[in-house]
Amino acid sequence: MDNQGSFAPRQMFQGDWKCGDCGAEIKELPFEPDGSRPIFCRECHRAKRDNFSPRQMFEGNWKCSECGTGITQLPFQPNDESTLLCRDCHRAKQGR
């Protein structure tokens, strides 16, 4: 973002690549591929993105082991409640 709050145009990279799924030619990408992973055309990328299902959430009545805040929903079924962290404590431990 620049000083006036607008976004600068995204840098695009020109090249001759092929989609890792359908083999379509790709001439422009918003990143420069390093060859370590396959790249996908816009249509295949969109199809892969849209195939993700929502994460299953588990309801319960737990407490954060750091600050004691109540936790009512988690993206996993806890088997050790002594190490559960609320969102804020989890982010703080990860340095976010």
C-alpha cells in the first residue's frame, strides 16, 4: 500500500510454463516459479481452491491453560485439555 492508501499493481512475471494438471500454456504469473512445485492455470487453481470443504469444528466447554478464558469451539477433538490455548494465547505463542 502506498502513502495514500491505494494498492500498487501486482508485479507479474512473464514466461513459458505449462499447467501441472491440464497442460495449458501459462504466459503470466503473479510469482516467479522456482521449479520446486507444480504450477496451475487459473481454471485449475480455482477448481482446486473450490474443492476444500469447511473444517469440522468441535463444540465443548474448555478453558485456556494459559489465561483461563473459556473455549467453546475447536477445530479438533482435544484429548489433553491441560495444553489447550485460546486463540489469543495461541497467536501470542506463535509470535503473531
